[in-house]
Amino acid sequence: MYRFLLTPRWWGINVFAVLAIPLCLFMGSWQLSRFEDRVSTHQQQEDRSARAKTEAARPLAGLLPVDTVTSGRQASARGHYDTGHQLLVPDRTLKDKHGRQQGFYVLDLLRTDGGKALPVVRGWLPGDAGSKADTARVPAPPKGEVTVTGALQASENQGTDGVQAGGGLPQGQLGMISAASLVNIVPYEVYDAWITLTDTQAPLRAVPPAAAEGSGLDLKAFQNLGYTGEWFVFAGFVVFMWFRLFRRDAEAAKDAALGIVAEEGPVLGRDPGRGPGPEGDPEEDGGAAQGEERGAGQEEAAPARRA
């Protein structure tokens, strides 16, 4: 009854199912492992950030380049501020006990003893970076040789929250904190990193360090979880469709074995109220035979009458 499984059509269906189901399960497991890795990395980043608050600051040179391990660590650098190139980073939000507030970062460049400049976010202020009343509250940076300590951060990119990569900002404002965006603003080299100060001058408020890219439970992490469910659903759908096709063909084979044939529709050119047709109509065949018998009888009776 199951000989239909040996037909070319079912060979194709079986090969597809055998290949598709393991592939879907593999891809679903891989997406799940990606999500679990992000959860683990996020937890490790939080643990490192908690330890960084109590650990002693390390020299900047020993923490570069910035990666998921060094991001958020306390770094120290010595030099003097370039007071001629103070910049404001507009449209940055800061979350506190009162909720999320809109404001701007105050960024200064520290000319280190090594020659390069280190971008330093001295703090955050509420308000508009384009308002003179709000910017008038920005305190001047310290003069002379200073040592700064803060959380090390990687350069921002176009995917960072709050970044304005399109340009068009007024002079004295910066849309993205990175060496690439500063290369045309200052006439010296800049580190491909920045720090946010732990201790700030009033009325500035400290900017908390952000998690390293790819280490937080962001939208991409939950996309991996969603893809996991989709791949497992695809595997279940393949199994469901195979079983449905198998049951349909098995029932058809069983009906054929029992002699049950599906009823056919009317044939074109045939009267549905009549028999099989002109050539196979038993009534017409019988009528024609009776007519021939009557004709033969009449021919035999005619000579008898003439005699």
C-alpha cells in the first residue's frame, strides 16, 4: 500500500525533508547560542563595570586599543587641556531618578605628554547646546598640567545612540565622539578612544559609561532569539507538511486497493440523462435490432400474400 513512497515525486519530497529538518534545527540552535553568548557577555560586562568602580585607575597606554575587556575600565592620563577647542555634543540624554532628560556633553581635548590628544567628556548639562543661556553655565576647564581619571570608552560610530553623523552642526558642536570626526577640527593627532570623568565640576553631571558594542542586551540580541523560534517553527512546518502529504497519498492508495474509484464528471458531448452514448446505448442497439427483425418478417410475408 505504501509503494507510492518509491515514486520519483516522493523521492524528492523525502530528500527535501531529510535535508531541511536538520538544517532548520542547526540554524535555530546557532541563533540560540548567539543569544546566550550575548547574555553571557552582557553579564561579564556588568561585572567588569562594577569592579572598575573600585579598582585603581591604570595608565591610558596600557588599556589601548579599547575592546570589550578594557571598555569601562578606569584610565588615567596626564596633560593640559586645549582651551581653544572646547566642543559641545548636542542631543544627548541622561537618565536619573527623575527620568530621561535632554541635554549635551561638554568635551575637551587633553594634550597628553605623548603628543596625542585624548577626548575627555567633562560632564553633561541639561538644555540646548545652541542656547547661549544654557552654554553660559559651562565651567571653564582647569588650566595647567592636570591628571584626569575616568571610564575608558571606544570611539562612537553611526549606530551609537544619540550620534548625529549627518553633519550640518554649528561651529563648536560635535555630532560623534571619534578620532575620525575630530581629524578635521584639531591640527594634531587624537586617540581612537575617549574617557568620561568620574568627578566633575559643578554644575556638570558625570556621564555613566556605556556598555561595549555587542555586549549588551540590545535589539540585535532579541532578534537572535526571534530567529531561533522561526527556525524551529520552520522545522515543525516541514514535518507537518510531510505527514499531511503522506496521509493523503496513503488514503488514496487504500481506496484504490479496496476498489473505490473517485466519481468522474460528465463527458462533453454526452446527454447526462442518457446512457453511455450513441455507439454504446443499449436501448438504441436493441431498437435497431428489433427494426431489422420486423423488416425481415415483412419481406417473408409479402410472397405469401402474392401466392
